[in-house]
Amino acid sequence: VHVVKIPQRLVMANAPSVRKDLLEMIASGQRHLVLDLGGVAFVDSSGLSVLVSALKAAKKVGGSVVLLNLTNGVRALIELTRMHEVFQIFADEAAAIEQLNQEIAA
């Protein structure tokens, strides 16, 4: 399980590089990711697509992606777009890692 800190802004300007980094991690065998959004102040639609791309890529290789430490603004956007129905969301890093470890062991 790998914890990945997401930049303060996940927007069209940096979405391609963040997507590339996450997809490379998954392709290199790091299939179980905890995306730490604790420092993220703003996400646009491009940023949301990065999260979905990572989830799809991980699932394709038997992995998983969960979200951690959503700020109020990001949580509101995730709920507005109903992505909370797609992603597991955690407020506690240890709980997120434990959940993924249980999935790996199963």
C-alpha cells in the first residue's frame, strides 16, 4: 500500500502530470494507493478525471484506490458528483491502509 500526497490544486494545468505519475506507479506494480487529499484546496473536472483514471487503472490490475483526508471543499465536490459512491473515503491514514491490507490478503 502506497500513500500518495496530491498537490494543493488538482486542476487542468497539472492534471496530466499527476495522472501520468499515478498511472506509472500502478503500472510498476504499486497497485494499492491511498490518495492523500489533505492539502488539496481545489479540484476541477480535470482533477476528478485523474482520480477516476487511477481507480480504473488499479482495478484493471486487481488493485484499488481510496481517498484520504478530504478537505471540506473537496468533500463537497466529491459528494456533488456522487463519487463518494465509487471511492472509499477515509479520515484516518491507518484505517485506510488497514482496509487495503485486508483487501490484499483476501
